[in-house]
Amino acid sequence: MAIANRAHAGLPHPEEIRQELGLSREKMGYVMSVSAKTIEHWERQHQLQADGEKRARLAAIEELVRLGLLVYGAEGLPIFVQTPLRSLGNHTPLQEMMAGSVERVIEILASEYEGLGF
């Protein structure tokens, strides 16, 4: 649970995000619209390219992970990401993320968070 314990300072680390979601580098690459090799490079070098779009997407995914950890915990978040949801037309949150709809998944998590009474 590295993300939940880390203070929000600087850029999120791609490997921490990927591991919290339970994703392979290949799947994380699809989510980020880059190759698995690029994800590996980012993780090994502990840095991202200067592309503002990629940084913004990673920050949104980190927000998704933080909220997902609050709602489902470290063991439940990877299950949530792989579970088809009626509200997503029976797609999984991962499929929505791969299609670029990270914000839609955040909206679903936010409504579940509110429903839990937090």
C-alpha cells in the first residue's frame, strides 16, 4: 500500500500505481497509451517523459488508486478493476481506463465512496 502511505509530494511513481492496480506493464502501457517497454523504462529510471498529457493521465490514475484504496482496500482494488460493471455497459473499469475514460471510473468510485458514508 505504498501510495496510501506516501505523502502527496511530486510525481506519482508509475510502478507503485501499477502494482496497486494489480496490472502488468503491458496493461499499464495500454492505460497510459505507451508500450510496456516505456513503462519499464519509467519504473527503472524513476521518471516520466516531459509529456504533460502523460503526466496528467498518471496523476488521474493515482487519484483513482487513492480513492479505490479507500473504498475497496489493497486487496479489493485489483478485483474492482477487473470486474465488469453494469454502469459501464458490462465493461470492466480497466477496459474503460484503456479507452481513456479514467474520469468515468473515478466518478463510479466517488459515488461508491459517498454511498459508504465517508
